[in-house]
Amino acid sequence: MTLYRQLGIFTLVLFFMLFTGTWLANLESTRSFLIDQLESHAQDTATSLGLSISQHNIDNDKPAIESMINAVFDRGYYRIIRYTDAQQNVQFDRVLDVTIENVPQWFIRLIPLKTPEATANVMAGWQQAGAVYVKSHPGYAYKTLWGNVVRMTLWFLACGIIVLIVGGFGLKLLLKSLVLVEKQADALCRKKYEIQEKVPKTKELRRVVEAMNRMTGKVKEIFEEQVSIAESLKKHAYHDSLTALGNRRFFESQITARLDRGDSTTKGIILLVQIRDLHELNQQKGFQAGDELLQKVAAILQESTKQHPNSVLARLTGGDFGIFVPDALAWDGESIAETVIRKLSQLAVEQLTLTDNVAHVGVVNYENSTSLSRLLSEADLALRSAQQTGPNKWKILSITEESENMPLGQQQWKEILDQALSERKITLYAQPVVNAYDRKQIIHLEIFSRIIQEDGSLLSAGLFMPFAERLHLVSYLDRIVLEEVMRIDPRKIDVDHIAVNVSSASLENDSFRRWVYSALKNLPEKSPRINFEFAEFGAVQNLDLVKEFSLVVRQYGHLVGLDHYGQSSTHLGYLKSLRPDYVKIDRAYTGELKDKESDSRFFVGSLCSVAHSLDINVIAEGVETEQQWELLKELNLDAIQGYIVERPKPLLDKMQES
């Protein structure tokens, strides 16, 4: 029961006790007064009649005596008036039956009134000639008493209603601060930090509100401190403080994570950019001029790659920069290199460099699995070739695996995707996500899509998704995959939740969102619960859309997760706003877990701390060794995913196994 109701009931009980006491006291007072009045009235009447009859008794005028008695009795205030002579013989006797109108019988039985009696002597000279006996009628007393009780009860009821209304309103005002404290505590549980600006004047309530405000502020400080620690660890381990880009370690870890992905065919481009004569510039113009040049170069690289939002930029050392663009093709490398050289050449016009020969760019693109060392070696070779070609030049090399079935141009990709969409030539693979402490306990299955080519070979999502997004076909692909997942019977795979990677670009399509909402609303109960996963970078770029989408799908019992958590350079405070159900730590950090002293371990621990402080579960991607698993368990992760558990398998095989 709420405090408001308790106080309200307590007030009503006190009022009822006050009313009852006052009512009883007033009733007894009125009853005593009426009895006294009846006694006095009966005695006065008997005395008056005795004196009056004495005058007529001398003359033995009985008609006059009878008339006098009748006149008094007919007034109706008396039950009995009797006149007896000296021998106590009744001379006149008038009796009125007791009938009480407009008064309930229960009231008469509940409150008895003793009917007063009075006598007076009748004299004949100095001798007693008789007596007058008078007994009052209680009807008028009961009528008066009942009327007084009714009026008093109605008055108290009216007062009670007024007290109930005014008191209820007053209690609401008084307890408003406590209601706000309740909302503040609830918001705190949801990791929202609300401060009450208006402090109540009541001393005790003011102390409660002030204490709650202090606690809310302290919890907010703790969360901000956790985020700050995570950010500082990330910057220290993976960022270059001068240019705000990644450092060599970050650059190589991102490439390695992409190369080690087993769920897609790896491809992309790497560019090495080298600024000329940086050492001489520092000697002639000072380190400040060199720092300004490096910051300008970083800005140019960011501007030149803005059409590729998943690009990884890093300052490797001194005047050497690296650009990694996953899932990109050769013509993207040419376009980026040409843009970078053109913009860097303009720095000479601004007199930020010593000579017109500002920089060279080496580009390598790959379309098949390879190693980091070979990629960097080829990129370095391309850079040396560009330097030999002339000032401000770029050179591109390719690491390819010739295949007649591999599409080469954008038009070919469009034809393949159009055919796959129209004929629904898409098959699904699945990989389990398991409890970090019990690998037999499956949390959910993550779905990976493949396109079936005419010769039966498969194209992975990592290969065709960049083209699907570029050709604005990704929402159609996402819809087909979701339709297939919605038809799965969870009983055949022994898992209730199935995770599906959805492109945040699909949410920009209004028809796609409407279809998802309608499909989830009408989804049969036997259908699986869907975990909608978004890549962290895309989710942050479309934060409002993802938040709106999350609110709707959660109403129907589904979940929202973030993939590649920690990959984005965005401040981790966005988690407070987005509130995903879980996050998957990017495999780049998992791959660097070597021992307990690894910087990556501390960074992963800080990411977990930030997520767990918001009641968000944490899953590690790309777990491949027992050592990694043991280290992750120590970091209090909730679940793991990777080859140590199981490689992705066709979903049909998973259903047959179950």
C-alpha cells in the first residue's frame, strides 16, 4: 500500500474517531437536555393544573375542571393526565397512545428515553381534595433528538468529504517530492541521472531529496569516471595524441582482425602515405611547424576518406600515415590516392612545406586471404615505386587470386545482386554464441548470409554487402534474411534467440521499417526471438533511427545488440542513450589478448566495466584459443563467440543436428 493511501486512511480514521466521539457526546448532551426539559415541563404542568383545579374544586365545578384538563391534554405534549379525588378515585383520565412519526424504530430502541412523571395536590381550602398526575409524551423529544442527530451527521459527512478532498490534495502536494524521489530512483536504475531542482521546504523531506540528489550525482560521477578510464586507455594504447588518429598498433590490429575473419572473403585496400622532408622542416622551422603540417595531413586524410565511413586511419610513425579501407576495390584505392595527392600538393602553396614535393602514396589492394606482413610489404614496395616515379606520385599494386567466377565490375555486382534478390538465392549459415563459463549453454545463434552463384559457389556477406549498400539494395537483402529467419522453428535448433546483422542504412528506408514493425507484430508465438545487431560505427552515425527502432522491436519481445564494440572512435557515452541489450567486443581487441599484462586486456576490462554499469551484457568476438577464453572469463564477460566454440555452419545442418 502506498504512503499516500496509508496517510489518507490514517486521516480518515482519526476523523471518524473524532466524529464518533463528538456525535456521541452531542447525542448524550441533547438526550439529557430533553429529559430535563420533559421533567420540568411535566412538573410545571402538574403544578399549574393543580392550582387551577383547586379554584374550581371549591365550587365543585366539574365541567370547568374537565375543560381545563382537555385543553391542556389536547396540546399533545402529554401521554397521561389523570385527576383523582381525596379517596384516589379517578375523576378524569385522559390517555394518548405512544405513536412516534418520522423517527426510525431502531433509533427508538437504541436510545431509550425515560418518560418523566409529575404530581401535584388539589386543595379545597386548607384540605387536600385530590391530586393531578401528569406523564409527558416522548414523541416530540424523539423527533427533536432524531432531527438533531440527522443534522449533525450530515454536517460531519460534509466536513468529511471536504477533508477528504482538501486533505487528499494537500497530501499529494506534500508527497510530491517523494514521488519525484521514486522517479529519480527508477531513472537511476535505468542509468539516467536526474536531479531535483526544487527542494521541498519540509525539513525531513528536504533531507531525503538532498541525499538522493547527492547519490545521483555520485553515481553519475562514477559512470563518467569509468567512461573516462576506458577512453584514456583506448587513447593511450591505440591513438596518436597529435593527430587524433589511430597509431600503428591500432592500424595493424584492425587489419589483422579483418584478415582473420572466417565468415567472409577478405578484401580491401591499404594506403601508405609518406610526408617528405619532415625532419628538415622541424630543424628549419621548429617542431611547431612540423606538428601543424602533420595535423593538416591528418585532416586531409579524413576528408579524402569520408565516403568510406568504415576506413581506419593511423599515424604510423613520424611523417608516415596508413589508411585501411576494408571491403573496397581497386578503383576505390585509385580514387583515394589521387584525391590525397591532389590535396597534399596544395600544402606547398600554403607554404607549410619546404619543397613542392610534399608526399608519395603507395597502394595495395587484395581480394583473397593474405597476411599482414605481406600487405605491408607490398604497400611499402608500392610507396618506393611511387617515390621513384617522381614528386607527388602514387602507385598501386594488387594481391589477387585469379577467378573466372569472381565479379570484377560494379555492373556485374549489380546483376548478381539483382538476380539473388529476384530468385532469393540466399542461404544462411549460423554460429553459436555461448555462455563464457559454460560453452554448452548457447545464448543465441548468429546468422551469416551467403549468395549462391550459378555454379553453386557461395559469396559471403563481407564480399557483397559493401556493393549492396553502395547500390542501395541492402534493405532488400536484409528483408529476405529476416523473412527466412522468421520462418525458423526454434524447437528444431534448440535456441530461442537468433541474431541477425542488419545494416543501419536499411533503417533509412521507411518501407523497410514499416515492414519490420508489421512483421514483428504479426509474428506467431512459435517463431524465434530476433536479436537485431548493428555495427557500432553505423549505429552511432544513425543513432536516432536505431534508438527509435530499438524501442519498437523491444515492445514485441526482441533484442538489439551492437557489433564491433570498441572499434569506433566515438565517445562511449552514447551507450547511455542507445542502451543495447548486449555488445560484442571487436575481434581486433580479442586477438591481442596474449597474457595478463597485455594493454588490450585492460582496455577490454574497461569496456566491460562501462557496459556492465549500464546493465548491458558483453560478448567477445573472435575467441580462438583457450588462453583467450581464460583471460576473458577473468574480465567477467557474459558470453563468447569464435572458432573455439564452433565455425559457422549451414543453418540446415544445425537444424538436422538438433
